[in-house]
Amino acid sequence: MIEILENIYYFLAKILPYSFGTMFIGFLIAFVANSIKKSKVQNIGIALLVQGFVLAFIMIVLQTVILKKIKDEVLEILSDLKTQLIVSRNDFEILPHDLKKELLKIQDIPTNHSHPEDEKTIEVISPKGIFKITIARDSNNKNQFWIFTDKYEFSKKSEIGKVNSNLIK
């Protein structure tokens, strides 16, 4: 399901520049039609203008749904007792079992003009597959960590959530 939503999103992203071009043409049509008092032509221009905003809204909603579904799936996998984390002792001072508990606290925390830094990767082995989770410290809040995963293409670039923790170092 997530792959299908990702494909739809990427398709819409490819047509977005054309949509912006159509919006510009719609703006020009609406402006010229308003000057010569042609309401039918003006309505066409407005419709062309509105389609871009509708497409952008659909993409924003789709992005939110995709990230929520990915986060829910990762949380489901992490809550499975058979799931194991492979953690490098050089990266974390926390035991894998405790790190797993901390990762289960993933939340949707808004970004406050900060960025991820000091990225560290762990491997997740579960009955549903093997993938990596990247944990990156927040640049402003040293007890907050951004969570990414390579399970899906979408979540490699966008965080699936954040974790507040004093245990992860």
C-alpha cells in the first residue's frame, strides 16, 4: 500500500511543474478576460489557476498519510518481540533492548528551525524484513532525535518522527 502511495506522489511531483505553468496561463487568461469583461473565459482561467492549488493540497495530504503509515508500520515491527536491533557499541551507549523501547516512543514533534546532525544507523531484523533506521540528533535540542528509515524510498529523506530521550547518547 505504501509503495502505491509513493508512486502516486512521485507521479504528481513530476507533473507539478506543468501544473504551475498551467496556473500561470490561467492567471493570464483570467486577467485578460477580466479586462475585456468575458466571464466564461475568466472562469476557465480561474479553473486553471485553482487546479495547481488543488494538486499541491493533494500532495501535502498524501505526504502526511505516507509518513504516518510508514511510522505505524515501523512501530508495529519494533513492538514485535521477534524483532532484533543490531547496534554498534561505538555509536550508542545504550543496550539494544533499551534502544528499542526508546524508539517505540516516536512522536510527531514539529521542527523548530533545526536540522538533523550526527547520524547513526542501526539495523533492524524482523520477520517482516531487514531494514535500517537512522537516528540523528537535533541541532538545537540534544535530547531530541530525528528518526529515518530506508524501508521505503520516501522515508529516507523525510523523518517518520522524533524521539525525546535522555538514554540515547
